[in-house]
Amino acid sequence: MDTTGVEDLINKVALLKDQFPETASIDLNPVLLSGSVVTVLSATVTLGDPGQRTDSARRAMRG
């Protein structure tokens, strides 16, 4: 399986979070993979006050 597209998507989400610390969460669902092409059909971004974060801006993936 070619994981290039998924790796690129993860890197872009991490960059988005780094550039915009007010991003509290990002939900991408569903994400379709065809070869190395990734298509995000729906995305929800929740914003928050970065000064009130308690996780030291640590990113974590939820299962």
C-alpha cells in the first residue's frame, strides 16, 4: 500500500496546528485513499484560546 498521501495529509495537519495554535481540534471524516491520492470529504475545526490550553500544545491522535 502506498502511504505517501496519508503521510502528506498528516504533515499538513501538523503544520496547520503549528501555524495556528488556536486550533483546538481537527476532525477529518471520512478520508478516502486511492493509490497515493487522499481526499478529505468532511473537515471540522474547533478553535479555542491557546492561552488557556492545559496540554502544552501537545498534539495527540484519538482512536
